Amino acid sequence: MQNNLIENFMHCFKLSKRGVDLSLIILIVMLLFSSFSNAQSFVSMDADDDQFCGVSGSLSLMLTFDEGGPYDYTIGIYEKSDDGINILRSLEENGVQSEYGIIEKEFTQTVNFDDGQSSVILIMVLQKAGDNSGNEYSREEEDFSNSAQFDFYKPVDESNLSGLQSIDELNSCGYSFKIEGEVDDFIPEKGWAEYSNGDFEDDNSFSTLFTAVEPGSHQLYFEMVNGVCEYNHNVEIVTYGYPSATISTKSEICGEGQAELKFEMEGSSPWTIQYRDDSDSYGYIENVTEKIYVEKVDVLGTTNFTIVNLEDKNGCSPPSSLSDEYITGVATVYDITPDTYAGENIEVCGERVELMGELSAESGVWSVDKKGDFEDESSAVTYFDAENIEIKELYKFTWTQTNKDCSSYDVVEVIFYEELNDAIVDAGEDIELFELSKTFLNAAPPLFGEGSWKVISGAGDIVNQDHYNSAIENLSVPGRAQLEWEVVNGACSFTDRVVVEVEKLQYPNGFSPNGDGVNDTFEIVGSHFIENNRLVIFNSSGKEVYRRYNYGKPYWDGRDSSGSMLPDGHYYFLFQGDNIDPIKDFVIIKSSDS
């Protein structure tokens, strides 16, 4: 019919080119299309698109004819290829005797799924139709307008999963668990169902890391959807969490003793506890069922204890990266024995000492092995007065401290020295010398202690510094030397000083022995200080006229050795003695007034 329509249309087109009225041609074309429309409308197909999960399904349709029967019709079943081309599967030809013009029909179809194919699409279309009035319909080859689509989806189930973990493997210490498994690629929609008590690292992948909010059993569902085919795979995971523990103690010891360590655990019992002390000595406690457990240990000195590892009944232990979070506390057993210090051993001068102990405990008290009085025996720093110290005495003081039931002591030794004074330390009288550069010092010998000399000022060399009667040499003539005599008795010392005055011998250049009481003699001042001295007088001719040993008072009055008065004139003298240089000089005798 359609071919005839096209031929008539082409014939009208040729007429228009020959000059036939265009309006007449248009009218002819409209009549032709109207005739075609009436020819197609005598039959219609009514079918709803449908979807099936599986390999088979029933395709339903209803044909409605305008004229009476009998009728004949052909239904085409097509399968849509991956590139969208409809490929004919089968033709269903039927002849039906009916008076009503309505025909309902079902066609059961079975499909095959290739590997990796998720669905098959079938197209049902009316191919041909006819009635008793001679109406006919034949579908054009590419016309699928009067058709219905049926989608067959490949079912999904557990067989689409592989590499799954066994039930025994579906548990984990801590809060995270790595789920393993693979899902067939053909399934377009898949993922983990939302879970309020945990999170998935990738909720679209079966293999993912699941982290729970809290330990326990977790029912998880992996949803797989292929069109109208659905399957939920249940995975039950158990997260045990990690055990936690803290260690503490209230124990104190005196040097050494037994202490109690308190362990407090959370998690699944029984637990195994490993702990250690400062010296890396380890302790193990197994099968602990109580949340609070006390362990008794022997301790020497202040010791710190820490938990090294904790394992629960599931074999779970906190990883090292989280150990500070799950294993806490330091149990310090304090040695409360006082660290007692009485001070340094000292020496004091006199009978009073200041004791310098240290208080590092609740209380302390002093004691001593000899007589005396403490200013405050309970004070670490206090004064003590000894009794009747003679020369040198050793006292032993004990400072004892107490902390609760613990005590300790320390001993300090104090040497008391008898004090010195001016009645004991005497450097002797000041010394006056003439022409002498050497003499002997004359201090009082010390009753106790040790004495020593030193030059404070002036010139002089002490021969034996530690001897009270030491000689001193190289004195300046004339000159003045000041010396100090120090006596030391341990921590005590006392000094006295002496002056050594050295002068030159003094004598006149002349004298007048006339008996008037003025300058009647030749006086050499200081001569009596010169031991073994002698004076010799010579006249102008060099003849000795007078000699005297140990010259001193009475002084020479101008007479010769026989007692006769020498005449006026110039005379020469020589004065000598121990430890002095000889003195040679002249002297004039003038006894008359003229």
C-alpha cells in the first residue's frame, strides 16, 4: 500500500511540472495520505514496557481491530545488540477467529547472558495485520514506533563475590578491620549500606577499611543492584578494641622493703601484664581477671614502675603508636629514708660552734658524745657551747632525722681548741742595739700550740722562724725592724709584736777632763751593748797610751794606763767588739781654758 502511495505522489509531482493546477495537486496528495492513515488505523497494539530479573519472562500485548474478524497478525521479537541494532529473534504468526476485535497474547521468552553482560533488551513489535474487510498493515523495516521494550537483567547473588574472608578471619583488635573481596564487574551499582556505628574508607568498594565507633559485633551489608535484580551480602565483623591499664602506688619504704603496685584494667579479661622498673627488671602477671589487681614487689630505694605491655583474652595489645593512650601512669615507690647531712667536719677556736646541718625530713634532733649545751637541739642550724676545753678536744655530733617510721643520721666532728691570749703569747721586750746587725729574739716559749716569727717591717732575716729564741740577721745599721710572734693552736691564733732598734755608737770628737762636770769623760753611748768590746787610745805618735776591755761606765777621763793625766792634744782611738766593724777615729783632749 505504501508503495502505491509513493507512486501516486510522484505522478502528481510530474503533473505539477507540466503546468497542472497546484491546488488540485495538493488536494490529491492529501487524499492519498488520508487513505494511508485509514489503512493503518484499523489495528493498534497496546503493550507496556517491562523488566525481568532472570533469564525468562512473559511478554504481554493486546491488539485492537476496528473491523470484524477473523484476523491474522504477525508479532516480531527483536534483541537489541550492544551497538543499538535490533536483531530479529523470532516471528509469531497467528490467525484468530473473534467477533470483538480485541486479542490478548503472551509470549514467554528466554535469554542468555554472555560473560560480563549485565542485561538483555527485547523489542516486541507488530509486524503485519489483516481483517475480513481487506484491511492490511505491514511494518516498515526501521519502524519500531508500535512496539514495547522488555529488559532482562542478570541476577546477582553471593556467586558474584570472590576472595571473601572466612568467618574466623572477620575479627580485629582495635577498631579498624580491612575487608577483603572482589565483586563481578558487570554489576553497575554496588556499595556498602550506611552504618551508624562505623565508617568505610571507600563505601563503593567491597575491599575497604572499616572503622568502628566502638568495639563489638557489627552487621554490615554490601548492596549489589543490577536493574531490578538486587542482593545484599551480610558481613559480620567483630572489633575487639584495645585493652587499657594504668599503674599506681601509695607505698613508701625505708631503704628497702615490700611495696604494692595497683593495676587498673579496662577491656576483655583475663589480662596478661608486663611491667618493669628503673633498672629494666621485668615482671609478668598472667590470668588477671579482676579489673583492679594489686601486685606485691620487693623494692630497694626509690623506684619507678611502668607497664610495658598489656594483652587481653583476645590476644589484643595496644600498638606502640597508641601505647601512651592506652597504657598510662608511673608508680613511684618512694624511699622516705631521710637524706641526712650534718655538715662538714670543722675546727673552732674557743668553746662555741655553729652546727650547720640540713633539714630534709619531718623532724630532726642533735646529740653529742661530750658535755655541753645546745641552743636548740631540734634545729638543723644551731649553736653549741662546750665546757672546759683544754688545748684541743674532739667532739662528735650526731644529727638524726625522722620521716614517719624511717630515720637516718649523720655525724660531724668538731675539734675545739683552747683560746690563746696575751698571757700566753709574748714576743718579749723591744730590743735596742748599737752597731749590731744581728741579735736574738726573746719570745716566751708557748705553753701549747706552735709559734712562728715574721718580719712586719724593716730589714732582717729570721734564722729559725718557728723558734721563740731565733736569731735575726742582716738588720739595718742604723735601722728599725718590727717583728710579729704568732702562736697557733689549731683554729686559734694570737700575735704579739716586738721592735728591734739598731743605732750607731755615738761619741764626741773631744772632751775636757777639767773636773767641771761637763764633758769630763769620753763617753761612747751604747758601748755596753757590744760584747767583748775594747777601747785603745793612741797619741799623735801612734803610741798606745790607754787600753780598756768591756768599755763602759765609768768612761775614760783622759788618763793614761798608769793613771797620769795626758796632755791636751789630738789622740786616736780604736773601738772593737763582737759582731761590729772596728771604729777608728780621733778625739781631742782640752783640759785648760787657753
